[in-house]
Amino acid sequence: MPTIRWLGHACFTLEQGKDLLVFDPFIKENPSLAQKPNLKPTLVLVTHGHFDHLGDALDIAQASGATIHTTPELAGYCSSKGAQATGSHMGGTVKYDFGWVKLVPAFHSSSLPDGTTVGNPVGMVVRFHGLTFYHAGDTCVFGDMKLIGELTPVDVAYLPVGDYFTMGIDEAVKATELLQPKVVIPGHFATWPLLNPDAQQFKQKVEARTKAKCVILKPGETYQP
């Protein structure tokens, strides 16, 4: 069974055997992550271009030889910086040895640190060694989360709960109701003082209003479904 690790903010890894996936690798400058892992992933997945999501993707990809999977516009930028990258559009499924990756909508923005816009933000549904994992990226709640859950039934969902830049607790609870995952893991909080919700409150509301189990991790902790 795959092992899920939260590395703070929106950075997660999925690992089984020789395969290691890393999502939105904001590591070196992440103040919530005390121990900085030296990741050598099979694939790097990036939901959008903001500094706290693109993060260390270029350095990790260049050091490990891994491919960055993201949107076409952001993939073009990564390629221009010397990284191996592939871009796909929302709705398309890209197959890998471990399973597949599908990009889905997210309501946010996507720009580089210099302000250059790089396509649209996305969420990601990934089938990894039999586990279906939904990484929402940065987003508010939206009605088509119900459609995502119907088309690709979700085992484990990551949802941002930090508010201000993304949905907060109550919207994330509604997102859980729409998606109907078996397990939900909150993130995008406790990185900076501005993002300081009560994760235990999220857990209480989710488990009172849905059938999902809520797992709260500390940065660096793992969960195995």
C-alpha cells in the first residue's frame, strides 16, 4: 500500500517500491518544515506557478532526472530552465508505470515570482499503485468537485484549509461532502501566521457531516491508508 507523507503547506509525497511522487515541492524556504528531505522522485507534479508550489521543483528535477508534470505553459517554462517537463490539459489522462495522472480544475491563479502568468491553476487526480489521490492545489470550493468524485472515486483527498489564499474550514468541509473521499487530509495551513485555522475543528466538522475519515498530519509525518 502506498505511503503518503505531508511535507508541510501543499507538498505531499506518494511512495511505493521504486516509485516516489512529489507534489508542489515547497521545501527549502518552507518555515513549517524543520528537516529538509533530499528527494529523488520518479515524478514531480506542480499545480501552478506560485513560489510556494513550484518551489524547488526545478532543482529537484534537475538533480534527480525526474520529469515535472504540470500544465503546458508551466511545463514550457520549466523546460526553458533546463528541466525535463511534460504538460497536459484538464480532463486528459496521462499513463505512467505506476498508474495515471489527470489534471482537473482549480479556482485560483498561476504566475511566476516575476508576475508572468503561466496558464491556469489545476488540481490533480492520481492513480498510484491502486490508490486514487486527489490533490486540490490552491482553490475555493466549487460544485464540480462532485463530478470529480463521481468520475474518479477518491480514496484520499488533500484539501487546503488555510483560508485567505484558498478555501477555509467550512468550504473545505463542503468540498469533502461533494467529493466523498474515504479519507481527507488538510493542508496549506500553519506555514505562516496568516494561515492559522483550527485543524481539529475541521476534523470534527468533516467527521460529523460526512463519512470521510480526517487525518491530521504534522510536517514530515506519514499516513498509510
